[in-house]
Amino acid sequence: MHTDLCVCALASQQAIATRVVVVMHHREVTKTSATARLLELAIDRVEFHVRGELDAPVEVAGLDDPARRAVVLFPADDAVLLDAAFVAADPRPVTLVVPDGNWRQASRIPKREPALAALPRVRLPDDAPTRYRLRAEPKAGGLATFEAVARALGVLEGPELRARLEQLFDAMVERTLSTRGR
């Protein structure tokens, strides 16, 4: 993004209880349309792990911490709805593992990483369609990674955080589109 259009000044890093672990497909790392890295500007408990690099297995520590509840955010067939009832059922803070890549890449990450394979899946409630217009979305209900995390944190941390994150996301999308002449 051009320096004068950078959204960094619009972001204020929010302190959250949820630990967000993004497991990014190696091909996503260099894409200018990738949204996950924007999370670093917006929340204080985010970490990134790259999957698929030769001889570099993904090693995420602490997923078995009994003081936390680790889940994978992905709409698999066996995924539980991430809603108020989910939050109320267990008071422990959540470790939210988020596979990042195109739909096919993201769907394979939890299956191919032993540390993630046994974790329960959660899915987002039905909501408004994506506002991400930088890439075509092949799946109905599909969201950009940042958007999905914003909605999940809205459930886990509160709607005010979701609103702040979505405001930052919308600014990033609009500014990126302006660089493309749209």
C-alpha cells in the first residue's frame, strides 16, 4: 500500500483475553491482498505460524494449556456454533486457531497439522456477507481472515471490538481499491 494510504495510523492495538494463533499457508505470506497481518496492528495477543515451508513444521506451543480452551475457527461439518452459549459453557479464555490461505489451503491446514487435528472446530453464526472486495470469494458465506477473526472476537470479547476491527478492515479495503483505480 502506498505510504500516504497506510492504515497504520487508524489502528489502535486492543488488549484482549483471547489468544489468536494464525496458521498461514506459505503461499499467503507474500500476497498483498492477505488480511491476517493487519491483526498485528489491531490486537495484542496474535501470533503467526507459516505452514508448508520445506523442513519447517508448524510448532504452536501451549495449545494443550488446561487454563485455556483451544479451538480452530473453520466451518467444518462438525463445527460448533461460536455464540453466547458457547462462551457461557466454559469460562476459560479461548485460544482461537485460524487457518489462513485460500479456501482449499485453509481447509487442509487443521487436517495436516497434528497439533491442530484433534482440536474442536467452531464456526461463525450466519451474518452479513463479506465486505472484502479485493479477491473473489468462491464460497457462499466465505470471509477474509481478518473479517472472520473480527466476527469471532465480537462473540468472545464483545461487539465494540468487532466494530473497531471492521472499521479498520473497511478502511484497508477502500484504500487498497483506490490504489487499483476503483
